[in-house]
Amino acid sequence: MRFQELAVPSVHQRVVTALARQKKRLSALIKQPGYITVQRRNLTRIPEPTSASASLMPSTGQWRMALDRVQRLLQSVSDQMQAYSDVRSEDWHIGQSAESFHESLGQVNELITQVDDLRSNF
């Protein structure tokens, strides 16, 4: 058997095959029902705080940006809660569940105000 007769794929062929395999796996993942939900959840995940030395601590600009993200998330929650309340029936608004719901909405709005006050300190 001569050397040229051996079926050894070239580097290019191996790279193309590996890319095709990755594309096929990603395609299969996307088709799974919970994949998109998990990806959205990962985008909004806030990183855990770490105990770093003072020289590695983030700047006030980074803290301000983090507070801006928190405020946008809270505002989104508030808007969604308000929209939910708006489409509920008159009977629902009279009940105990509506009272509890509106207390929660008030707390979210209070948090928005507190985060805004905190952000203005930076």
C-alpha cells in the first residue's frame, strides 16, 4: 500500500467536518423547546459578586451601569405588572388578590425610586 492511498483527511477537511458537526448540534439544540427560554434567562442573569482586592474593584462607572440595568429590569417588571392589571376584570380589582397585587406593584415602583436615588450618588 502506497502512502497516497491512505485515507487521511487534510486539515481543511477536518475543520470543515468539525464546523458541520457543530452546526448540526446547534441546530438540534435550537429545536428543543426550552433552549430559547434558557438563553433569554442567561442574558438577564446578573453575575455573582466576588471578593476582590481594592485594586481590582470596578469603577463607579461600572456600578452606575449596573444600577441602570437594575432600574431597566425593575421598570420592565412594573410595566408588565401594570399591563396585567389593566386587562383584569372589574370584579378582580375589587378582590383581595388585586389588593395584594397592587401592594407588590407599589413595592416594585418604590424600588425603582430607591435605585434612581442610589444611582444619583455615583
